[in-house]
Amino acid sequence: MLGFVTAAVVGVIANLLLFMLKTIYDVFCNREAADNPDYLPFIWILISVIAMKKFNVNMILWILISAVFGFLFYGL
């Protein structure tokens, strides 16, 4: 059972890495997106690191907070 959980965590981390790399590419390399860059993912990463390191926020809780924030910001 633990093998499935480990594979799921690796999949989520890989997905987040691809999302971050796409954002970095759009900000620094893509000339069309460079005119109107989206810095929110970078800001959210900094907020996430501070929340988890300084305030010891639970990871599952933070994933839920991030999902709600993303839905409210990008989904509406």
C-alpha cells in the first residue's frame, strides 16, 4: 500500500515541477507571455515555503488551501 502512496506523491511533485517550469519558461523565454507575465505562481511558492517552514502548516491542509486559492483565482 505504501508503494502506491509513494508513487502518488512522486507524481504530484513531478506535476508541480512541470507547472513551475512552464511558468519560468513563460516569464523568461516566451516573448508573447513576456509582455504580460504571471508572477502569482512565484509569489504562491514563496508564501507556501514560509507557511510550511515558519508556521509549520500541515501539508495536507496547505494543499487544500492552495487548491481553493487556485480555483478562486483562476477558476472564477
